[in-house]
Amino acid sequence: MDARVLAAARVLFAYHRIDDPLAPSDAIVGLGSYDLRVADRCAELFHDGIAPRLVLTGRSGHWTRDLYETSEAEAFAQICVAAGVPESAILIEPEASNIGENIRFSAALLGPDLRRVVLVTKPQTQRRVKAAVARQWAGVEALVTAPRTAFGDQPTHAFPLENFVNEMVGDLQRILDYPAKGFAVAQDIPGEVMAAYEFLIARGFDRHLA
């Protein structure tokens, strides 16, 4: 992958990250995916005392249909229990197949009396989660965080760099398109981000476009 592609991918990665400052909350919601480091981050936050309850949500999605023997939520729960999170503190939501369902199903599971939640996702999915939760989980202050993974460390053997770049391009398309569909609130997109997005599509990184 040449230097221009990598430079454009780094622009998208920086844009997708949010990394909200965290505060004590009513619950932690871990969004299932191919990236088990998200589960590690959920366990870390639980042990830090950020919240007394942990919801793990996800059935399967575009990247995980053949990855786990269980649902994403159950795979994440195994990681969290192994890291010392009590099973009694974990709620499993094993049906969601996209970010909107992750949010809505978790909200239904937790009930109406929450004031603040921390949502944990992949670094490059933070902005999309932030935009979706603002539209789809009314009345709750939502803080978004992720594993503290650098750009160069985010691809894995199971999810290599080409997939990672395709994912970021597809997620930016959804950030652009979903406000008009009622799925998310609009986000400001700087010119350099749009230029990187268009460049990567022109270079063939279009496998995750809707």
C-alpha cells in the first residue's frame, strides 16, 4: 500500500476518533465487532469504577459472520469474565446486527432511568456511534471511547490493513448519508477528510460502501 493511500487512511482514522473525556456513568455499553480489544477496554473501564453495569451487544455483522462460534456479545462477555468482571454485572444483548440496533436494543435492556452511559467501540467507529446515539437514544448523555490503539496497530491478522481502510471509507459514507435517513445527526466534515475519502474510493477502497 503506497504512501498516498496510507496518508489518506490516516486522515480518516483521525477524523473517526472521538475519545470523549469519561466520567462516572450508569452503564458501559460495549459494541460487538471483530476487535476483541474493545472487550478488554470494557473490562478496564469496569475495574476503574466508571459504571456498575456492563452491556455487551451484538449478534454478527458484515465483518464477523464467520469469526465467532457465538454471538459477538457472548464472545466479548467471555473476554470480560476472564478479565475479572463478575457475570452478575454483565447484560448480554445478542441480537443487534448494526450500530443502530446496538444502541436501541441496549437502551431497551437498560430501561429508562439512565442519565449517562459510556459506549465502547473500535477507534475508527467512534464518530459514527456518537452521531447515531445522539439521534437514537434520547435523554441520555453518551460518552464514546475506544481502545487506545494507534493507526499502525489497528489492523490485525484477522482484519488486515486493506479491510481496515475499506471499513473507514464505508463508515464515512454512512456518516454522510444517515442523517437524511433519520439514523444519525449530521457531522461537520472538513475538506481534507472529504478529499481523502474521494481519493480512497478512486483507488478502489469501496468494498464497504452501502
